[in-house]
Amino acid sequence: MTDWKLAARLAKTELAASKKSFFTLLVFFLLMSFTFVNSFEVYAAGDFFFFDFIFLLVFLVFPSWMKGKEFQMAKLGGDLWTVPALVMLQQLPIKKDVIVKSRFLIYGIHSAVFQLLLLIALPTFSTEFRELVTPLSLIAFVIIWMSLSVAAGFVMVASEAGGNFGTKAFLAAWLWIALAVAAMYFLFPVLFPEGFVMWTIHVAGDWPFLVIPAAILLGYGGWRYWQYVMKRDMAKADYL
Amino acid sequence: MSEWLRIDAVQKTVDEFRLGPIDLMIEPGTITVIAGMNGSGKSTLLKLIMGLAKLDHGRIIVGGKPVGGADEDWKQHITYVPQKLIGWDPYTGEALKGLIAPLYGGWDEELFQKIIKSFNIPLSKRFGKMSPGLQQKLALALALPRGTRLMILDEPMNSLDIPSRKGLTDLLADWMEVEERAILMTSHQVEDIRKLADFIFLMQNGETLGHYEKEQLTESYRRYWIDRMPDGEIPEELARGHMDVVTAMPEAAEQYFEKHGINVMDQSGIELEEIISYLLDQKPLRRVSGIEVPDTKVPDTKVPDPKVPDPKVPDTQKKG
């Protein structure tokens, strides 16, 4: 069995066992799509911070946060934090590389399906959004956000490798998150005066032939890089 | 290759706990039971064998390949059933079988069905919804048919009821009938050790206390009822009662009795449980004739109370 084939089988097993959270995620993303479609007019008029913020959360962290409790990161004794599946799979004759691939497939399916749903809902149901894009720029816009989801969002799946984290490490992590949100709050209005999502719409419209390959490259780089990070962190962690 | 598992000078520090250095070799056709007090490092050692943590020092070789190396094929040779099954909760027995069985070329479906039937395991139930005993039975039903050379079991009998314990003991004995297999298991149950073990590996505070061949160990400890108690210590004396004395060197003790004109009225072997208790309670150890024995006397609490009749000694002999 090739690595990817085995990884797909492992992913299928977990996805079949997590049907409930898959449906929860579907309902959540439908609600999100409805919210974005209906608030896009307000966003386009200039009230953008929370739209940008939630839009980024949808692409970066929600697929991981919305998974069922049994499939999420948890403290598994001592100071070990990881997803339970990772411990289970390492006790079976499965190469670490295949485990990583399976985690990426699971996250990819959890994120891509629903994110695409949202990206399709916007031009389909929002007249304001439709007026801003052409078929080509829409394709570029979708590719930008899907690539961004991989390049930045897949940090969530890489972090499933977990590790041995004490209170200090947790405080440091929360401090970094707080700093990142603060930086976003203060820097985004300066860097993207019309809002970050709007900036990507414009970039997709102005330079589609430049943006599409660049985004694909970014996504591919992220796909490879986060797999490397996960493998590295798995080698470092003590699953005791 | 003469061994399925080789552990060389393995050391690991986890917070305040230090494991090792541990040396251990598991040969085909043997069952080794790791015994020790709670927190002695038994489960940690098993997890290190499975490559679940980095070694600070030493190496572990499974099927000729180093654990933790780039080649992960060694995992094909091991079945591991931990004490706590993490990550299994969301799956039904059927789903777990679907996940595990195809990973092993030698999967024995017939054996799996036999175990499921004899333990009455509902495969459609979610693992997380099963009782601890049922979970353990399912874990074992999914372990034995894998047909690997080495099986590592962490307290496999813990949650099992009495009939299931017997059933599992029989299954393990059957499993071992296939040549070139070996079992490494931890257990607190003397009954398991007595019935299953060929070797006993004792651990204490993360260190090796001794690696014993079970029969040799039990034969090395004897209790003698004697007509008078000598003033001095008999060779390798471990405990002394009113009329009885325990030694870890029976032959030398018998020579001592003869030399000092002491008559042996009766003698008996020592229960394995008692031997293990002696060994686990005593430190440091010193090696005598290839067998490790406690260096100091057993505390008085271990000495049999002369007021309490010993069921092993016939009344006539007690009087005599």
C-alpha cells in the first residue's frame, strides 16, 4: 500500500467516526456563509475589522476548533498535549510520515470543503461582491484564500504533533496569540485601508496571472513546510 | 538473529523520575513478565520500546532494527497493548478492526472471530461506551490475531473478570504455541506470573532489580523447619521465625545444618509472591551464584508469626 493510499484509508476511518462533527462544521459554515453574504455590503462600505477578523479565523483556525472533542488536542497525562489519534496510530505499524499525511488529509477535508462553500456562496448570493469580481479574478480570489488557508492555517494540523508543554509554555503561547491579534488590530487598517479581504479582491482583479501562480506556490510551500514541522515536532515529543 | 528484542543501557529521565540503565533481551519462545511496584517504570519502558519517546541514552533493537531509526519496519514485528488505550474511544469495534487488521499481513481472522465470540464482544458498540473490562477484551481480541513475533502487554489482566482471565491465559498459551513468538508483559498479578512467565524482570525505582528464570528463582528460596535455631546466621538467611528459617541458598543452608547438627523437620518452597515481595522490598542487592538476592535481612514484619499456625506445616510436625 502506498503511503498516500494508507494515509487516505486512515483519514477515511477518522472521518467516518467523526460524522457528527462534520455535520456541525457544515451547519457552522452555512451560518458563516450567510453572515458574510449579508454583511458584505457593510464591509464594502468601510466597516471592515470584524469582517476581516472572522474571515481570517474561518480560514485559519475554525476547521480545527470545530472538530469533535475526541479528535481535538487534549492533555493526555503529565504535560503531554496532542491529539489522541496520534498516540493510537504511533502504536501501530504505520510510518510517521504516513501519520502526518493522514492528519493533513483530515484537516484538508475539514477545511477545504467548507471554505470552498463560503467562497462560492459569496459571489452566488452577494450582489455587492459579484460586482467587484470577474470570472478570472474570482478564480484568483478563491486560489488566494485556499492557499492562505494552507500556508497559514495548516499550522493548526502541524500543531497536532503536540509536545510536552508546561504552564510557562502555555502562558507564552497565549501571549503570542494576544500580540498577534493586537498587531492585526493596529496594523491592518494601516496596511490595508480598505480591509484585508477587500485588498485580496483588488489584488486578484489587478494581477490575476501573477497572483494565481504565486498563491499556488505559497500553498504548496505551506503544505510541504507544515508537514516537515509536524514530523520534526513528533520526533521531539515524548508521548509518555 | 537470536533475540526479538534487545535493550542496551537504556536511560530516560521524565521530570523527577529516572529510568535505567536498563538491559534486557527477549528471545523467541519465551514469556517475560516485568514486575515491580507502582511507579517503578514498567509502562515507561514499554512505551520506549514502542518508540513513543526519545531515549536519553542506550538503544533498543527490535527484529534487528533500531527503534527510532529511519526504517520503521520494526513496528511490523510488535503488537503493543497499552494499559490505557488512547484515541480508541470514538470508534466501534468494527471500525477498529477495519483500521488495524489490514496493517498486518499475518492477520488471523479466524482467531479474531473466536475471541469475539468467546468474550461476547459487541463490535457495533463504541469503544468509549464499553466497560473497562470489555475494552480490555476488545483490545486483546485486536492484538492476538496480528501474528507478530513479539507481543507487548501492559497489565493485560487488569480489568478482566475471573473467567476472562482464565480465557486470556489460555489464549496467550495457545498464541505461544506458534514457534518463534515471544511475549513481554507487565503484571501485578502473581497468578499471571506463575502461570505464564518463563522469566521475571524485576524493576524498582526505574532500575533493574534482577532478571530471573522463574523456575530457578523459585527453587532458590526455601523455608526449613528446624529443631533448634542456631545463634549465627545460616547462609543467605532472609527471614527467621520461631522454628523456621528462610534462605536463598538451600544447598549451602543444608550443609550448614549438617555441620551444626541441626535437624530439618520439614521444608518447603517459598511462594513466588513471597519471593517477589522479598526482592522488591529489599535493596541494595548483591549477586550470589548468578542469582540476585537481597543483601539485608527481611524486616521482622516478614517473619512468620509463630503464634499463627502455618497451613503448610502438618500439625504433627509443628508439635515435633
